[in-house]
Amino acid sequence: MTTSTVKTNLLGLTQQEMEKFFDSIGEKRFRAGQVMKWIHHLGVDDFDAMTNVSKALRDKLKAIAEVRGPEVVSEDISTDGTRKWVVRVASGSCVETVYIPQGKRGTLCVSSQAGCALDCSFCSTGKQGFNSNLTAAEVIGQVWIANKSFGSIPATADRAITNVVMMGMGEPLLNFDNVVAAMHLMMDDLGYGISKRRVTLSTSGVVPMIDELSKHIDVSLALSLHAPNDALRNQLVPINKKYPLKMLLESCQRYMSSLGEKRVLTIEYTLLKDINDKVEHAVEMIELLKNIPCKINLIPFNPFPHSGYERPSNNAIRRFQDQLHHAGFNVTVRTTRGEDIDAACGQLVGQVLDRTRRSERYIAVRELSADNDMASNAAK
């Protein structure tokens, strides 16, 4: 009886890990650089195509290793040029990756988990529940797939993907090791060579892991704030009950100061009609952030069924932005992109095999709401 050998997936290995791998099989460490260039620069997953690697080594690699990205289930292209890939990961769940072109910049929004454990009240991803963390290969595999689809060689100045944001499905800091490994590959010249200023991790506020992050990497940081006080943030972003605003902002400031450069924290703030978009909320936000070098990205809410929230009017959005501007903040309003393919911010849902049963409860609430609406209409 023979036992099958589990092959090492080289796609998710950092340069250091790849060198250790070649050491472990009795090969020279420089082979790591050769193979990484084939994988990440040229999108090659067939060892036989790696022509500067000896045939003996290619045969050895075929027996013990593989280059395997997530399975692409679908690819959709919006009328505005936004692209969305649905990919299946090892757990059986599907996650989503979104590419957003804007002028000379192309931003890839990458997922870190199948579903999300945090259940922010206005995010459709959170309503899917949680299944699993993605492996490093599944995280970087999203960049690999998107890069190949454009036929883009990372070393060229005109590459399609100029920025990567860990803002897709999941909370990146709850999948710390795999996300950090993947971000190292994004920045490595043997990987995708993207500037550390152009790789951004977005967090809802896992304070201990923000502090840990500075020991491992120096990517840009974005904070999903969404409320200017603890009472409201407790409702919208439940993790705030564990790590309230004062603690969270101090942690973010420690991380930014560790970078030793003129880099600022990005504040993400989803505007919800009559919930967090009022004049008093802007005033509170100005006070909260007055001593924190930051840029603010306002995100008008993108509706999904039975969320209970609405998008504010354009006047309300502009009023909120103007208040922050007049207080001296750099403020932009994120343009909704890819809405026709459900690729807009907060709309990513994938297909999550939910271990938390949260999606089941949410569906039950939606059905009850629909039944009540029908009963109400019938009574009129």
C-alpha cells in the first residue's frame, strides 16, 4: 500500500521560505530566485516550462512540489472597467477579488478569509458568516491570477496592478501569518515589486495584532472607523466593545510612528443615512482625529437586501465632506465602482460554507422581514 505525498505549494512561499525549501531538498539557495521569477513574474505553474532549471531538478520538483492558485469560478467585467473574480479555496468556499482601474492606477482588492468573523452590521460579507482563513498561497494567488489575466509582467512600469489593498472579504489581522507572508511577496522584487506605500492593510481594529504588525512589515495601514464615538461604533463594528476607540487609535499611532516616514493613517468611514452622517458626527470626528495625521476616505453605503441601512443623499455626503475639509482634513469620497457586478465596497459575499450559522440566522431574519412586508402591503 502506498501513501500519497502531500506536495509543497510554492506559490505562497516567501523568498526566505523558498530558500529553506531548496536547502531542505539538497539544492542551492539561488534556485529560489529562479523559481520565484517564473511563478510571480511570468505566471508559470508548469515546472517543465522553467527552462533555466535543470531537467533533473524539474523532475524532482514535479514529484514533491506544485504551483497551485485558487480555482477561478468566474470573472466578470463591469461597464466601468472594474473586474471581479470569484475563486474557490481549499475549504470549498468561494471568495471574491476586485480590480479597480483609475487613470494610471490599478488597485486590486484582495480577500483574506472566507467570510468574516466580525459581523459589522453594514457589511454583506459579514452576513455570510465565517468558514476559514485563506492560506498564504490563496491570498497571493489572487494577485497571481489577476496579474496573469492582464498578461502583465511585474517588472514593467506600465503594469496593470499598481496597488494592492487587503480590503476584500475577511479581517486580515485575524489571519496574521498568512497575510503577512503574502504581503511580503507583493513587495518582494522576486514577487510583484509593489512599493510598501502601495500595499495597504485595512483593519476593523484588532489592537494586539496592529501592535504585532510593526515587528514584521511596514505596509500602509487603513482603519475602518465608521463611527466617531464608542456607543455608535459598538453597534456598527462589534469588535469595538473589546478594543474601544481610545485604545484603537493609540495602537494605530504606534504603528504609524514605527514606520519612521511621512506616512499617514487612512481612515475609512462608510456613510449611512441618518445613522452616522449628521453634522454632530462630523464634529465628533474632527475632535477624535484632530491630533492624528490622516487622510479620510468617505464611502457612501452600497445597499444590499434587508441590510436596514440606506445611502445618504449627495447633499448629505457633500455636507459631511465639507465640514471635515474646513477643519483641515484631506477628505475624498470613494466613487462607487463595479456596482453592476456586485463588486462595490461592502457588497462582496462569495459563497461561504458558514461554520458560525450566522448566514442561516440572517436569511431567517430577511425572510421574516419579507413576510412582514407582504402582510403589511396586503392589509393596505
